[in-house]
Amino acid sequence: MTCEEIELRLLEPEPGAEVDAHVATCASCQAFVKDLALVTERATLPAPTSAERAMLTGLAESTWSEWRRAQRGRQAWVGYAAAACFGALVASAGFWTARPVREVVVERVVAPASSSSLASNDELEEPNFVADDVFFEVTWPEPLEGETP
């Protein structure tokens, strides 16, 4: 095995007896082992304190409780929006039914004229008029007080 292969195997959790035999006889690989130990020592985190361990123990539960609290806030907002829409619907229905209704009063029905005196559809001035059998006279009631016509 070459020194490069040995160095790669030293990075594994269990390098093996062959690697140990090579490191015992190779000065370059022994220097690599010393450098690796120094880097590993400096990269290692210190052991957590009791306060940190307690915080890490409750981290999962506190994360879930925070998420649930955020969800409840969103659900409340949706509920408020739905209530506001329903209130607007009820209010508009109330305004719609509260407006004054004008009644059409039919005072009398005029007897149909003889068929010879009725004008044909071609002779009528307005294109939407037709020669009906019954004609009505319609009057509108006077505007209510304070109402503009």
C-alpha cells in the first residue's frame, strides 16, 4: 500500500492491522497521524453543560409547542375572516330588505279595441311595441317624504 492509501484508511473509523503496521515503520505516515490527532482535538466540541443538556432534552417538545401556537394563530385569523364575511353578508341582506319598495298600482283595465282599429306591428312607431289584446294604464305612487324621485 502507498502512503496516500494509508492516509485515506486512517480517516476511517477502524483502519485495520495492516495500516497500523505501516504507520509503525513510516515516518511520513507517523507525522500525518500526529497532524490528524491535532486537528481532531481542536475540532472537537466541548462537552455540553448540564444547562445545555436540559435545553437539548426539551428542544423537540418546545419546537412542537411553538409550531402548534403558530398554527392556532393562523386558524384564528381564518376564523375572524370568515366571521367578517358572514357579517357583511348579513348586513347587506338587511340593507337590501330595508329599502322602500315601490308598488305599481293598476287603476283600471281598458277594454280591448276592435281588431280593425289596432295597428299592425309594422305601423307601430317603437319596435318593441306589439299589438296586445289588453292594455293597462299604470301610475306610480308619489315619492315618500325625503326621497328623491
